[in-house]
Amino acid sequence: MQPLLVEPCAPVNDVVPPARAPSAVRRFAARFVGRFVSTYLTADARSLAAGRIVLASVLLLDLFKRWVMLGSWYTNEGLVPNHTLLWRPSFAHVFSFFYMASYTHEVVFGFVLCAIVYAALLIGLYTRLAQVLSMVAVMSLHGRLLLFDNGGDVVLGLLAIWTAFLPTGGRWSVDAVLGRGPARPKIVSLGVLAFTCQLAFIYFFNAVHKSGATWREGTAVHYVLHLDRLATPLAVWLRARMTPGLSRAMSWSALGTEWSLPFLLLSPFATRHCRRAAIALVIMLHTGFGLFMNLGNFVPAMIAYTPLFVHGDDWDALERWWRRSPARAGRSAAVEARVSAALRRAWALFSFGRSVRVAPPGRAVAAVRARVPLLREVACAGFIFVAANQLLDENQAAHRVVDHHNAGPVAAAVTYLNLFQGWSMFAPEVNTTDLNLAVDAVTVDGRHVDPWNEAANPRYPMPGMTIPPAMGPNWLFYQYVTRLPWWPAYNQAFQEWIQRYPQRTGRRQDELVSLKVYKVEDDSPPPGQTEPTNPRATLLFEWAAPQPPGGNS
């Protein structure tokens, strides 16, 4: 009989316990973090590339609009010379390289540099560097005229700031063709959270602050269309046909759109469909604004946010639709191949890469490069901190929840970086008072001229003490009108600009012997009427050339 062999039992301490399944709390936390990251911190590389192209196009448009007014706004022969702003700064802490430019040729040089930087961003050449330099260029261009910027300038600068923390050159760029940088399909960054929350808060606080009677009663659009300094010719046509019912429909639909956009942009559910709806509503809302109001950069700057929210599935669907036509797909592939080959040949021709052998980076340099993404995220978090503080400080609705006021260093960072966050367009009420400046200047031969309106409102060069319809001034002229009456420290610069009238016209007979500057106002007509009421003019200041000894008094 065979003996029974019994395996010795393993010691209790050597027994490996079975793997424990994660608890329900841990599974929920993992799903929550994953959902949060995919919804609020992740963007498709193609969306970032499209956003880069649209942003650069708007920046170039902004630069061109400023270029045509370069002499009026950026030189010492203009309305706000450097020495005036340095003697009486509109903000305590302002940054702009254009404070170093006093003459036309110096400003032109600065504008050309900005154009080169924006063009590099557009085509995605050295994209990372172009993003940072574009942000600095926007700060300099806008910082030089910070008092006269409008909401469009602010949101354009903010878009340049937040996208500077994102790799926008991974697709549809020269860098991508040349193989510089990782071609990641999706990007995870705090920058995505920043621009998403930024757009949502713009609409949220604009909607919250619209609490006045004009919005509740639905007369807001009626009064907006009667602001002649903002109205377009289409607004003049529509306001003559405006009915109370149409005004209510347009006012409440605009307000309803602003209320819905924050929830659509931040919704954690049905994100793709909500973002699609948000894109459509943003484009529709601001196209409507642009048709009826002269708002400068506001309309294109707000629409420039929308490509960043396009979902990757939508890009995939677009690519599948494009490939359905073999001929179309073949032509586009051939064009892409030719462009890529041309770019590589040009790069080889104009670079020294073929003749200069670059040594691989040392261990220290490689270590620094490895930490750049982390440092970039830390810097983005710092910008978010400053912007969040300003959001609580600058919006009246936020003060109802927490009465926050910025510390001195934070307030300085806000103005240096142009991180303004006050969102109250036409709030709480639409302004029912229209405003313009009028100059009654007398030349040596006895003629009366208005140098201001000749420059600001060429269609109405001599409006007198009335406000003509649809003046259509550039937004900087419009902002100047709304600021000058309350900033008398700038009166001297304005007077000197008016006195340089013969230098701009080139006619000696345009030399001025006296001038008077008036603030001209009227009240918009109430609903059911079409003509403004209560016209009035207030003398701001006057000047007369000194009489020669023995001259007539």
C-alpha cells in the first residue's frame, strides 16, 4: 500500500490575498476625474489649430484698423501723446513698448514687427514663440491706449493670453509640416479650462447685470438702435420700422441667449451637442450685434473663441465627408503634398540646418526642457488666479456674494497683463443718452471748421450742435468721446491736436485763431417715437490766439 503523501501547508504569512476590487467611492472618484479632464481640460489639436488661424486673422485685422489711424493715436502728433499719458497715466500700472515710439517712423517699425509676429502665428512658424510674442504685441498695442479700449479689445487680448499656454501649432502649420513638436491628437491643459470658463463668465455676468427696466420691459433694442454713435446704416433703417413687439422679441432673445450660453459651455452632460449649440448661438448673436452696432473688434473677437470648442468627432465627420469624393480628396492630397514639399525646400534653402551640425543638448538643458510643460501649467495657474481675483473684484454681481477687493500686487498684475474681467455691456440699463464732441474752430480767413468730426466722422464733418445718425466712427474715436469730458487732464493735448489742423491739411489758410469744444448730447426717443429729444451742448473748454500788441480787442 502506497504511503499517503501530504503536501506541507504554506505558512499563513506566505498566503497572497486575492486582489481587492476598488471601492465604489474610488470608482466614482476615478470616473469623476476622468470626466472632468475630458470635458474641461481637453481639446482637439485641430480645434486649437483652427483657433490659432482665426485668432491670428483677427489680430491682423485689429492691427490694420489701428494702422490706418496710426498718426491719430500712436504718435506725439496725435490725440494722446506719450508725454501726456506718462504725465497723467490713465492706470497706475501700464505696460506698452509703444511708449518708446514718439515719431511716425518709430511707430511704423513697431507695427511692422507686430505684423511679422501675427503672420508667423497665422502660418504656425515657430508657433510657441509666435504665441508669446503675439501676446506681448497685443498688450503693447492695447496698453498704449488702455483708457480708450472697448470690450472687444479686452476679449481679444484675453484670447491671446489663454491660447499662449496651449500647443496650437500641432496641426495645419509650418511647424507640423517640418515635424517640429509632438503631433498629439488631444491636448490636456489648464489653458483649455481657462478659455472655456472665460467665455462662460463673459456671458454669465453680462446676463446677470442686465437687470434694469429696459431689459425687463423689452425696450433695450429700441434704445440701442437709437445710439447714433454706435448705430450702423442698417440700424437706422430698422429703427424707423421698429415696433414694441419686435423690440421685446429681439431684447429678450438676446438676453435669453446670454443666459443659456454659460450652461451650454459648462454642461457636463451631452457636451458635444451643447458645445455645438453654443457655437451656433455665439455666431448668431454676435453677427446680429455687428449688423446693427459699430463695436470695433468685439464681434470678430468673440466669434474667434468658437473654433476652440469644435469636438474631435465633428472634425472626423468633416474629414470623412471630404474623402467621399475621390476626386476632391485626390486634389486636396496633391495640393497638400506640393505645399509640404515647397515648405521643406524653402526651409532647407533659408536655414543653416544643412551646413551646421548642432550638438545634442546637454543633460542640464534636457532636464529644463522636460520641465517646460509643468512650468507652463504653473504659469497658467498664476494667470487664472489673477483673473479670478479680478472677476470677483470688478463685477457688481460677485460683490453680492463675496465683497472681494484685490490686493495691490494683484491689481497691478491685472493692468500690466490686461486681465480685466468686468462684464456689463449695456447693463444694468441701455444708455438712453447719446453723446458726441463738436469743435467750433475759426480760421484766419474767418471760416468755421470742425477738425474733430472731419477726422472722426468724415460723413458729417460739420454736425454743429446736433448728433447725426449713424456716424460710424472708429471705436477709438467713439471711446475718446465717452472719456474726454471726464478726463480734463487730456484737454491740453486735445487742444494742441486741434491747433495742428493746418499741418494735417497742408493749407496755411487753415491756421486757427480760436476754438471752442462742446459736449453735445440728446435723449433717445421713447418707444413709438423716432426723433431724439432734449438736445443740449456744454462748453468743455475754449482757446483764442493772443492779440498782437495794439491789435483790436
